[in-house]
Amino acid sequence: MDKLKALWKAVVDILDPAGDWVALLPIRLLMAYEFFKAGLTKFNGSNWFGNIQDNFPFPFNVIPVEISWFLATWTELIGGLFLFAGLFTRFWAFSLIILTIVAIFGVHWPDEWSSLAELWKGYAITDKGFGNYRVPLLFLAMLLPLLFIGGGKASLDHVIAKKLK
């Protein structure tokens, strides 16, 4: 039993310091890629927010759609770049959380639902009349550690913090 405990301690002693460098990096890079790609799609596409603006929560439902489109596009593009670098990670995670919540209500939430069982049908990737909020909900779950912990040691935030101390 002592050998098993010693082995476990050795594994934990390796994983703990490595986790400070590695744990948040894949989340940060994946979120950077997904949001930057979404921003590029908007940048190269035409504004379709006019069709869904009434679904946006207040105050986003009263902002002109041109401004909303501009803000969403550039928040995704710049936020994606900054997440990639791990620069101002918490600010961009917070900004992208707000954007994602608006997207859930504006695009991915079902138009109508009468029970939690019916709402749960919207936890899907394709919309079959029940919404499709699965991917944005997963994005929210991945952005939360970046908001609360930051970009990790493999980030420019960490480099800057070390220089300022």
C-alpha cells in the first residue's frame, strides 16, 4: 500500500506543476479558434441580426442591428486573437460570455417550450424545432475557468504579471 501511495504522490508531483502550464491552454486555444472563426464568418458575411433582434435580451434588443453586428464581429475577432495570446484573458472571457449569452437567447434558444423535458430537447447541435444551445452552453462552461483563473502560466498575462512584480 505504501508503494501505491508513493506512486500516486510521484504522479501528482509531476501533474500539479505541469497543470499550471497546460490545463488552461487547450481551452484557451480552442475558444480562440472558435470565436475568431465565427468573427471571420460575420466579417465576410452579411448582417442577419435584423431577423433575430427581437430575441436578444435587453439592452441588446434595442441597439441598432448594424452596431450589434459590428460589436459581435469585432468582439469575436479581437477576443479570439487575445485569447490565443492569453492577453487580458479574463476581460475577453467575460466579454465572450456576454456575447454567448446573447447568442443563446437570440439564435439558439427554442422559440417556445412548455416543460423542462421539452427545453432539454434543445440541448442539441442541430435545431429540430427545440433550439440548439448545446455548443454555446459548452462554450460558456469553457470560458468560466478562463474568467475565474485567467490564462494560466502559458499566457502573456502570466509573463506581464511576472514582469510587474
